[in-house]
Amino acid sequence: MVLPKLRHPEQSKIYILETANRLPVGQVRFDWHPEKQVWRINYVLAPAARGNGLGSKVLGMALQKKK
């Protein structure tokens, strides 16, 4: 099953954060909203990855890649 957002990569960008062992611990998603002409940003970290300052780092890295 392909999620609808993944069918339109020009409208949704997803970045997955993984550990060195390739375990996913978070994601950042950009969704295009044409009615407002803006990208909406959603991000989440696994509970075990929180509290270590990763949120701002992950968001910053995703914003750089999005440019």
C-alpha cells in the first residue's frame, strides 16, 4: 500500500532519522498547502530519542535538505 502523500512527492517530503544501526527514531515531513502557498512542517522523535537536543538538529538538517 502506498500512502497518498507518497504518490505526490512534489507536495510532500519526508525525511527519516535513523541511528547508526539503521533504527528509525524520528521523522520530519513537509506538506505543501496550495491554498496558503506554504509548507507545513511536522516532526516527531521516538520517546527514547527525546530530551537530547535532537529535535532542533533534525529539523535544521531537514530544512537544509528541503532548500
